Amino acid sequence: MIRIVAAFGLCALSLIPLVWMVATSFKPPAEYVSTSIALWPQDPTLAHYRVLLDGGMWRLGLNSVVVALGTVALSLLAGLPAAYALARFELPKRFDIVFLGFVLVIKLAPPIALAIPLYQVLRALGLLDTHLGLILANQILALPFAIWMLLGFVRDVPYSFEEAAMLDGAGFVKRLVEIVVPLLMPGLVATAVFVAIMSWNEFLFALLFIQTPSKFTLPAFIATLINEDETLWGKLSAMGLIASLPVLLAVGLVRRGLTREVSVDQH
């Protein structure tokens, strides 16, 4: 009983910042700059949301969607063959361990350490201030994660299925497309969702490599709401809430899908 109460208490504490953000997004400026502490707005307003909508927030959201989908597509197209090769092919001794170690080092490296080399590469390719350049830069973080995550799913696919297909004359591409990919679908969906969330929330590369305001993603635009003169708490909270909703929806969908898949497998 004590553990249950403690768990609910920790969950309630973790929700306080979210509740505060939602409440602040509906507060007029006079309330959120007041010295008195009040959780719920006394005079609720939708002014912050109207300002954001009138200011072209949907275009910024579309930019984030384009970058997230591009990052997902590229990371899966490159990550799936890499994970399959590590799981299935007879590679040189300890090559898979060395490769995965290298991938892990890249993943754990602080993004700021890679920012200057990436900036120079994108400038040389003429991809600065473009969404394609940002998608390519995001692969530094997304691709290692995709390989690590897909590797476990590929290893769970029985190789006997592919052996049976080889007896029927199926080539490598046919086996991969018609057997491996369908069996990997839950893993591909889960990986795609997590990579999309990673790209959706990515801030540093979007801030450094995109200079045109109309091309900003949502995290980069949120940073403009904080300056040396003031912090626009109402708009900041409203934008934070709007930007969080797709992430919460994606997490709910992938959790529901994976739970359903596990339930079906058990039956």
C-alpha cells in the first residue's frame, strides 16, 4: 500500500510542471507576472493561442513535421540494412562489437562537439539553412539509435523463415521485403516513433543550421520567445503545450500498438 501511495505521489509531482504550463498558457500577462502564486487563471484567455495562430505557427509546425518525417525515413532506410547485416552476416571477428561500440560513442558524444564539423560540411555542400541539411545533421543522433534498436528486433526474427524462403528460390531482396520487414513492423513502428520524437525535440542543430525564421522548427521558434528584455511566458507555455501534444499522441500510439502486438503473440 505504501508503495502504491508513493508511486502516485511521484506521478503527481512529475505532473506539476505540465499542469503549470497549461495553466500559464491561459493566463493574461497581469497574472503570470504577479508576485502572488495562483495555479489556475483567474481570468482565462485564449489570446496567446490566437497570436501564435495568426503569426504562422502552422507553418513552423509543418517544418517540424517535414524534418521529423525526413529524419525517420532516412534513419530507417540506412539503419535497417545495417542492423540486418550485423545480425545475419558472417562478419570478421568482433567487427560487430567494434561497429556497435563506434555507434555508441557517436551517440554519447555531446552534440555541440559535432556542431562545428557539421556546419562546415553543410556549408560546403550548400545545405545550410535548408531542411534537407537539418535532416542529414539529425542522422548523427538518429541513425545510431535506429541501428541499436532495430538490431534486437532483427535478432528476434527466426532465421528458419528465411531459410524456408531460400528453398523456394527467394532472393535476398525478396526475403527482406516479404518476410523480414512484415515481421519487423512493430519494431519499425516503435523505432520510427522514437526517432520522430527525437527529431521533433531537437533544438541545437535546428538553432545553428537554420537562419531563416520562416524555416524554423518549433523548438527553434520557442527559443525566440526568450530574450534579454523579457520572457513571454504566456506564448512560451502555449507553444510548449502545442508542441508537446504530437509527442504525447505518438507515445500513446506506439505504446498501444506494442501492447496489442504482445497480446496477440501471447494468444
